[in-house]
Amino acid sequence: MEGFSFTIFLFWFSLFSILVISTAIDTIMATQSIRDGETIVSAGGSFELGFCSPGNSKNRYVGIWYKISTTTVVWVANREIPLFDSSGVMKVTEQGILTILNGNGSIIWSSNSTRSAQNPVAVLLNSGNLVVRDGNDNNPDNFLWQSFDYPCDTFFPGMKLGRDLKTGIDRYLSSWKSKDDPSRGDFTFRLDPRGFPQFVLMKKTVELFRSGPWNGLGFSGMPYLKPNQFYKFNVVFNDHGIFYICEPLTSTFVTRLVLNPTGEVQRFFWKDRTHEWDVYGSLHSDNCDSFAFCGPNGRCNTGNSPECGCLIGFVPKFQKEWDVADWSNGCVRRTDLDCQKGDGFLKYSSIKLPEVRNSSFDRSMNLEECRMACLKNCSCMAYSNLDISEGGRGCLLWFGELIDIRELNQNGQDIYIKMASSEIGKVGSGRKKRVRYIAASVTLIVMLLLGLSLAWYLQNKNKLKRQATKSQEEDLELPLFDYATVVDATNNFSASNKLGEGGFGPVYKVIILINCHADYWRTIVMLMVSQEGMVSPTKMFCGPLASFGTLSHSQGHKK
């Protein structure tokens, strides 16, 4: 009886264990562990966690990858401390600490949670976020720890980049050292909060690229980042922190942003048809994307040759350097500002706004108030709207040199740059001259076109006139006959041959056959005789002799 009861107990215990495992494949409980070769999968089946060897590496890491692309690792826990064999174990401690142990039982990596929980579990969410929480507490604010706070080289919808002002956590991308080595490389891509939020790409301490400041719709230097049907994005800037967030709008579109080992930032999307990743776009794609490529107070335009030029009213700081395509020292003002006598502003449109580290902003000002604030501050060099959504609002002011300006073909922003009054006058005079030149050129072109059209019309008119004259001449090329021939042909002006009489005299029907060509003959069908006895044929037809019958005076057709 005791043996039977023990058997029943084992049966129910085994069944319960199977149910727990089958219904919690996305969870690691404090009493469980994950060994090399075992994995957990998110509830929706999008992501998987386990031990892996990226690329051609033989080292072992705990990572998260896409189920649709198992070689695409998006996060690595022990990226700086690999395992050298398959003896690793991952577990959650009773205090809620996620740990990785080697074959000797030594902890080589652990999460840094400072809070504890009564029932800690690690769960791989379908967003790709690995979280440690207390039981079934799904409130993100109560998570003990989450992998989204410590991204590696990949950013995808559901994540956020930026600084938490309460915890001090700075979420940013850091490249792998190589495709086989996930340890930190030389490149970082982060949301820089200095001045106003913008993305910056760095190689160690050297800035390579910046996105331009957030303007309510996007980043002023990334016009290709637009609202779309696949994911929505925004920058949150409040007392809690400064974050760039990206949220999916559909589960069918899978996309990721990757900072690769060479420092290139690329967005990929998954193609179900080919089962591979396609490149959707890249940052830092040309010279004008390079930070401060044209130096201070310079402007870059890939449509120009050379690409660099000075802002209006500025000249190269060192002309000899510009002559050899060295623009790094940029431009200086041709005429110094005179704050006391008064300066003005010159508007530029479709611009990637300058570096904002030496700037200040005010959310409440309108554009005119922003202008007045810049005009009164002698150190202010330029101003623009802070937010261009809903017609524009807020104020962004620049102080010092204007760095990393780019002229764009689309979706840029307006900026107003302070100029000496004399320079404003020169610009106005120059613009008037250009307007006059353009007006004169347009007038000349219009007159030339009108002249050509008139000449063409007259030429065609003369051509038609000549053709008509030639036709008439051909019709009037009728032979003249002596009087005896006419008397004979009219039967001595017989009344039976008379057709009528007009102001020029009587008209007779005659038939005079003259060889035309080959077997064709000319037939005179009317003859006009004047009172003075002059005779002249008025109609002549050319045709076969057999085809002519009696012709009428008015129609000249067969009867």
C-alpha cells in the first residue's frame, strides 16, 4: 500500500513538473538553471535565450537571438568574460540576482540589482527583453533588472536609448570588437542630452556623426527618418530622463538598428520571402554626414563641387587651406557684429541645424520672442524653432561658432543667423541684382521665343503663299492662239458655240487638241473674246482624248 502511494506521488509530481516546464518555457525560476544546450523561448516565439558562439568564435556566451534568424545575436550577457567550454550554467539566486557560473562554480557574470524579491524569476519577454521580477509582477517600474537597460550593438522596437535621470543608467549602443568577438569595440552611438537631445556616433572620444537636434517630428539631420506604418518613434524629455523610444505598430515587420564593428550604423528589416536581412538605410553615408566636415561657420552640400562653402557674409579663415581642399578651420565673419548699433538676421531653409552643445532652449517662447531674445543677447549667433510640429513653437539659441551645418534637399529646418547690418544690405542688394538679372534673362528668352515663333509663322505663311501662287501659275499656264485658229475653232463665232456673255465679252466653247505628253491632250473648253478681238483661253484640262465629252461652262464635267 505504501509503495502504491509513493508511485502515485511520483506520477503527480512528474506531471506537475511537466506542466510547469511546458507552460513556463520563457521563465527561469530560482530553483532552476539553464545549462549549455538548453534554451528558453519568449511566449510569442520571437526570441530565444541560451549559450552560443557568435560567428566563428569557439568561446561560449549567454545571448539572445531571433528565432527566425538564430545566428543574429542581439544581446550578450558575459560579452567581456567568455566561457571556454560548454560547462557554463545560468541561474537566478534567491535574492533575485541573475548569474552565470563556469565549470568550477565560480560566478563570471551577474546582474547588478540592488533590490530583492520574495519569489524572483527571470523571464524572456516577447519584446526580446530579459527581465528579473518578483513573481508575476508585470509592472516595468518594479523590475529588479532588465537587459534593455544594458544594450549591446543592437536596438529594436520596444527598447529605448538615453539617460535615466533618477537611476543614472545611460542606455546606448556599443559595437562589437569583431563579428566573432562581442566584447566592446571602439564605437558608441548614444543620445546626447547636452544642449538639446541628438544622436552622436563616436569613435572612442572622437565625434564622427551627429543627427541634429530633435524637432518634434524627427532629427533635423536625418530627413529619411519619417513616420511610417511599421513603428513609431519619439523623444521623451522630462524630469525622469531623456529617451528615444521606438514602438512596433505591427508584429509582421521585424527591424533592427545595428552599430557594426567598423562604426557603421545600419537599419535592417527581415524579408520572409528570402529569409534574410535587407539593409533599409545607413547613417554617415557621405562626406557631409562627417562631423564638422566644413569647419566652423561652413556649410556642406553634396550637390556642390566642392561640397564645402562659407555661410553668406563669411570668408575662409585660411584661404590657402581652402585652395587645397582643407576646410577644417572653416570660415570667419567678413564684417564683425555690432551689437550696440544693431544687427539683423539672415534666414536659411532646409538646414541640418548646427551643433547644440553651446545652445540653450525655452519651450514657451514663440519665434518672434526667440528673435528678440537673440537680438538682445550679444553672444547669441542664431535662433530657430525648438519644435516644428503643429506650426512651430519653442526657442533654440546658439552661442559661439556654428558647427556642422548641412544643406538638405528635403525635410530640413529653418534657422536665422545673426549678421551685421551692412552684410544684410549687401545680401539685399545682391538679391535685387539677381532678381533684375533673372527678370532680364526671362524677358530676353520670351522675346527670343516670340521672335522665333513669328519667323516660323511668316516662313510657313510665305511657303503656303508660294505654293498657292505656283498652283495658280500652273493653272494659268494656258497657250495663246492666233485669230484664224480661234475663228476656225468657234465655227466663225457660231451662235451654237456661244456659252454666254459677260463684262469682258462673249465666251465660246471650243475644242482645240494640243499634245500634252504621251497619249494625253490638252483641251481648251472655254474661250473669252474681247470687244477688241483679243482672245484668251480660260480653262484647260489634260487627259486622254477618249475621255473628253461635252463639258459645261460652269462645272467642266462630262454630260
